[in-house]
Amino acid sequence: MADLIVHFKKPRGWQDTLKLHYWNTAPVLSSTTWPGLPMTAEGNDWFVYRFEGITAASIVFNDGAGQQSA
């Protein structure tokens, strides 16, 4: 089974540490509690998170300081 890998470019005005909150995964994995888990910086304001053995998830990106994706 392939891993689900998500990338996110930090918008201007967001904090330098980004987090990923997820739920509703396939296969089932326990949801995170808000604000979620830290993402890994890749450089140039890009961040990545790898879900090992997961094929789908509902996610929200946030900076832990009030900014979040839709």
C-alpha cells in the first residue's frame, strides 16, 4: 500500500511552524487532537507530512496561532 504524502506552502503571515490536524482516515487511524502534529519543513516555505499506510484523510493545515486552511 502506498503512503499518502501531503505538501503545503505556508501562506504569508502564518507562523513558521505548521501543524496538520487529521481525521476520517482510510484505513482507520486515530484522529489528532487540535492543533495536530507538526509538519516537516522542506525549505522555501514548503512543508510535508507522510501518512504511512494511509490512502485518504480529512485534513486542516494550521499554524497553531489562529491561522488555518479551509
